[in-house]
Amino acid sequence: MTLANAVYLQDPRSLGGDAGERVVRSLGPSAYNVVILAFLHPRSPWDLYFCNKRMYRRVQGRLTPTDPALVATLAARIERLRSEFQPLKNVLLSIGPFEADYDRVASDLPAFVDNLYLVARQLHLDGYDFDYEGTLDGRHQELLAELAVRYSDKVFREERRRPALTAAPFAAPAWWAGVLGRARTDAGNAFSWFNVQLYGCATNPAPAEAAGRFAAWESALAATDSGIGDPASFLVPGVNADRTAAPLFGAEDFTTLLTSVHGRFPDVGGGFTWSYHHVARDVAAWASAVPTALEPVVGALRRG
């Protein structure tokens, strides 16, 4: 069993410049096998921002980088993370977390999916993470599912493989199980796994509470016809490593939390940390929490 051992990296542009080289040298040798760059903010299907910087726009009907040199640097650094270190890293780009980030592309999902595919090809991304923290209604449930299915099918048509597609829910297990139900495909599900935020903003769960919170998610998925055979292995719980979060978590606390979840759910899918900038001084210890707590070897996740 290969576990997802993920870390979020705030601002994809963090991989640029001299600072980006230091990030690669820090994350590369670590036990992490998934790096999720946050965030992509679409202003329209053709107007794409990385955090507050416009990175892509429409020029003569084509999606075009606004800063080709920066895109080239990011692509090179991402490819190094994917291929130069063990374990190999899957690198995803997270969309969100605002409702508007999704509403602004709903008018032309085919164009947005084509543009996501182009960005992924240019940056050597393995896929995308959907961090949606907006209204929990049927329209957005369908929007997230349709986006995942359309993108998965697009990659399969072009490359005969399925991309890594994740989501980062923090509340409403039944609603998110409904997203999965709508994203069911002949091959199973368009989503690869969920990065479940056991925290809420700056509030972490006590390690002893984690298994109970995880159980609510496992039960919701188990009750849904989503094509997911083992709900526990589909769920990757995470914590907020920000020093302002309460209770304050260190790497040992995260290990304890994961051990608690593993005690009730031996097939738990891994673990994730928000975010690299909060653990940069102790990356090796934080990256070791998942393999230490969950025992199976954390290797490279299969691509495609």
C-alpha cells in the first residue's frame, strides 16, 4: 500500500528565484511524495492568477503566460521534484479556496478544462487539488464533480492515463460524499483521494479527537455509491502547522494524531501538512510523521 504523504506549499511562485531553489533542496530529499502548490485563482476560464499575480491570459485566442521566464523556472523546479529525488513527488496545483474561483469558470467549463490541461503540460503537473470552501449546495456539488470528470477524461483522451485529482474538504462529510457520487466513472471515480482538513482555520483537533472526526468522513463515504471500494484509504487527514494554530502542533504531535487514526482505521490513506512555510525549519521530522505512524513504506505514488 502506497500512502499519500503530502505538504501544501503556499504560492506556486515560491518555487521561483533563489528562494525556490532552496525549497527544492529542502523538499526534494524529504519523505514527502506529494507537493501541492496553493493557489490558482481563476478570474475567468482564460484569466489565471497564482495568488495575486496574473500568470496566464488570452492572447489571439490562446492561453498565454504573462511571464514566460517565470513559467519556465517553475516548470524546471517542478520537474526536479518529480524526477530527481526519492521518493518521486507528485506535484499538484490547488484551485481555490474561494467560491468565486469556481463560479468564474462555470460559464465555460470546456475552455477552462482545456486551459488547465495546457497549464499542467507547461508546468509538468501531475494534476490538481480542488480546495472549495464556499456554499454547500447542489449547484456547486455538480460543478466540482463535472470539473473533475471533464478534466480526468481530457487527460485520458490525450495521454491514455488518469491524472491525480484531489479535494481538500474541511466540513460537511455528507455533502462531499455527494460530490463523489456525482463524480463516479466507469473506472471508479474521477477523484484520486481527499485531503481532509481535520482542522478549522487556526484550530487543530486534539490528537485523541482525530479518529472520531475521521470516522465521520469514512462513514459518509461508505454510505455513498461513489465507486470507491475502501473509503478509509481514500481519506488523507491533515493538520495546520501554523504556530498560531491551537493546539500548537509539532511533528511528534502529528505522528501521535496519525497513530490514533491508524489504530481505528488501519487503511487510512496517509497524511498531509498545511503548510511548508510553517515546517521549513524541521522538514525532515514532519515528512517522517506519515511513515512513522502508518508503518507501510511511503514510496512514489503511481502516475497514470
